[in-house]
Amino acid sequence: MGAPKGLERATATRTAVLWVPDWPVVAALAVAGLDGHVPAAVLGARSAGGQEAGRSVVATTAVARSQGVRRGMRRRRAQERCPELVLLDADDARDAREFEPVALAAETVVAGLEVARPGLLLLPADGAARYHGSERALARELVAAVAERTGHECQVGVADGLLAAVLAARSDAVVPPGGAAAFLADRPVGELVHAVADPGAVAAVREAASLWWRLGLRTLGDLAALPPQSVHARFGGLGTWAQRLARGEDLRPPARRRVAEDLAVSEELDPPAPRVDVATFAARRLAERLHAMLADRGLACGRLRITARTEARPEDGAGGAVLERVWRIDDAAGGMSAARITDRVRWQLEGWLTTAALASGASPGTPAVAPLVELALTAEEVAPAGVGQPSLWGPDAGEDARARRALGRVQGLLGGDAVLTVRRQGGRDPRDRIHLVPFGEDAPPPRDAALPWPGALPEPAPAVLLPDPVPAGVRDAEGRAVVVDVRLAMSGAPHVVTAEALPGDAVVVGWAGPWPLAERWWAAASEDTRRRVYLQVVLDDGRGLLLAQGAGSWSLEAVYD
């Protein structure tokens, strides 16, 4: 028995996709002020240790591709192919910020667009195509509007279903109604990655596609032909997502019951937020509230609507300007975490700020948008999802959430650097192993703690690291100052340690070291060469001290329990 007529029409919804090829490198070149015809490539994010050698290419210009540079290449291999290659860092915030003018240009042609990811827009094609005469005419209007208003070249595709529309855009084609399944059937299963909206889900989709290829599912048609129950039982939600895309269906079929109402959270900003970083802290609180509401109800959303209202200005009217944008939430990533929601809001706020600044003739960092007085997030296309679980050892009493809200409030008032958290990073001494980041930011440390660090101090690590080293003195049993020479020979055994942090003279009952540490040894003596030796001592009261000698004087660095 066939599907009801209403369901057939709903799953055949026409979707238009606007795609700007190589957007990460296009945005990076625009920010760097470089010409689009230079050979350039964007490298993936640095590893936790900030290593360069293992980074790979995620986007290239056409000039670089003509010289053999391809996505996925390691940095050194790409430079071998093209020695004059300009290397640029990946930056999701930059890509989203620079993409806002493209979204505004497309919005002059079609209303109700969604940002799938920077460089890719989803637009409803049915009504717009009737207005402009045909789907091909709609595509021409979109390409012309983006080129005229932003100077960027784009491609537009129209088809049934998300994946077919995305691949149609990559070939600048219009797939006839009902032809999505045939259009997709012979394409490699790895092309599913082009429909992923969340960068964090790309690796999972590629891994699944590689597995399907090894199992003999070489094309999207092979995947689409499998029984849906078997695919879900073997590959879970990701398999169901992939098969529905391979069949040319929409990601979210019509519900057979009443659709859940949209969930919305909002907050008035008092005082008004004049900068993006201040508004982001309010966005984090809203994101956590919205995420908690979805988890408590066992729901997931398909779209995130971001709305901001600015302070009233004469040119905006009595109520202030209202800014609004919709982002698509990727099913392949298993929904959206509070942190990812916060990222979307921050990117969008930066996009509005930059676009307004450029429109007013000011520099991109100038606050051309009036301070924000209200911020709202709405979860749309709400549908049942996995139920969120409480804490492993009993229900959460809410202390963590209240603490996060309090710290976020402090950041909102004093700025992002007012509350810092400690991350462990690679280094040779305890001070270098500490990396401070603003509370709530998920920034990897610049140096990988898992890498070997020759010459590093042995374990255990000290319990208390002093904010600044305290001048100290080390004397032997005869009262003479203990000195370590260039051959690491000590003038005498440590017997007494004096420092402002210690009450009187502290008697040493045991010691270990010294350990030399020379960093930047190639620099001139007048520069910061960081040559020093470390000494661990145990006092008669049971405490342990970490002492350092540099330039002939001792300092107290840390205390052991």
C-alpha cells in the first residue's frame, strides 16, 4: 500500500541550495586582503599541541588545485606540489562572520533561508520558483544577487531532498521533480559528507562511508536499496540519516501526530551588551537553558532561530532594530550541544557586527550596531529524540548549573578574561604546564601534554604553584650561600632555606637535584634564554619546596604537600 498523498507531497518538497565553492579559503583570503587568484589553501585546526606537520588541507583555490594541491593533503606534501602556496588557518568564526553578507544578498530574493554551514544556504524553492517563473530563473536571480552585492561567485542547485539539492548545487544543476533518487543512485557513498552541516560530524560520516565501501556498498543507490530496519539496527541513527538522504528524502518526514511546539528562551540584557563577547555570555546561558529544556522533554530540534533586539536609535524606530537568522541543526551530529549552540550564536553576532560596520563605512571591529538589549533562541522543527540522562551517581542537584550561571554573569559584567580556568599543557616546568583560558571556551592548549618533553621536571607535580616566584636564599650548614656552577656542581649541601613565604629559617632534611633547564639556548645572552636549574628540598615540618636558580639567585617556585 502506498503512502498517503499528503506524505508523498511533503517528502517531495523542493529545496534550493546556494553554494559558494571553497568558502573557507575565499573567506580567509578576503580577511587577509589577498587576491582570489593566488594559490592558497586553508589548513585544518592545529592539534592540541599546536603541531604544524600533521595538519592537512581542508580547502584550496582553483589555482592551487591546478598545481596538484588537493583536500586532505598534508601541509608538506601540498608545499611540495606548489612551493608558492599561501597557507591560511581554519577559523569557523571567521567563515560564519564573512558569510553573513552572502545570506543577506540571498534574502533579497528568497525569504526564510537557513544557514546549513558557512558557504551553504538552504532555501525553500516552491513559492520562490513560482514567483520568478521557474526554478532556473530563481537560480539565476540568486547568483546575480550574490555577485552584485558581495562580489562572490556562487552556484545554485534545486532538487527533492537535501543531499540531492546540495550535489545539484555543486554541479550547478536543477534536478526534475521525482528524479532525486535516480540522480543520486550512481554517486559514491562518500558524497554524503557534502550534506553535513556540523564540522564535528564530518569525521564520523567519512568513517561510516569508508566502512560501507569495504562492505560493498559503493554507491548511494546500494545504501538506499537496503531495508531501513536493518540499516538502523546495524548503524543506528547515523545509518538512518544517511539512507534517507541517499533516497532523496527530506531529513525530517511529516509527523503522523501533532508536531511538538517550538521551544524558546530569551533574556533581557541589563546593562545592554555593547560587544559581541559580552553578549556571548548571555548566549551561553540561553543555550544551556534551551539544551536542558530539549533534554528534559526528550526532544531534538531541526533549526535554531537566533533573534537579537538592539537599543533604540532614531534610525531604528522606538523599539530598536530586530536581527534574525536561522541555522540548521545537523542530524548526523546527533543533535546540538549547548557549546555548539553558543558557537552558532557567537558567529552570528560577529557576522551582524561586521556587516553593519562595513555598511556604515567603519572598520569591521567598530561597534556600528547599537548595544543589544534582548537575545532570544528558538528551537524549531522539534521532534522526539533520545532522552537525556542524569548524572551517573544520582540526579544533579543543580549546583554546577548555578555556578556556571554565576560565573557567566561575572563575565558578562567584567569581560571574558575576568574568569579563567586552568588547562594542562605541555612544558618542562610547572609554570609552563599551566594554560589559562576564559571560562566556557573550548580552546585546545597550544602545546600537547602527551608529547615527550626532554628535560622536564620529574613527577610528582607540586600542589601549589605561586602566582609569581618569591626571592629565596639557600645556605649550607656553615651559612654560606649555595651556588650551582655551569657543570651542575653544588658549592655545598642545602641546609637552610629563607623566603618571605616561610616563617624564619626552614631547615632542610632532604633534597634532590639539581635539574638543568635551558630553553632558547640559541638566543643571545641579553635575550630571554631561560637558563636555570631546579632543586627539590624537604623541610623538617614535612613540606616540600621547588626552588629555581637563575642568573645566580634563588627563587621559590612551588610548594609540595
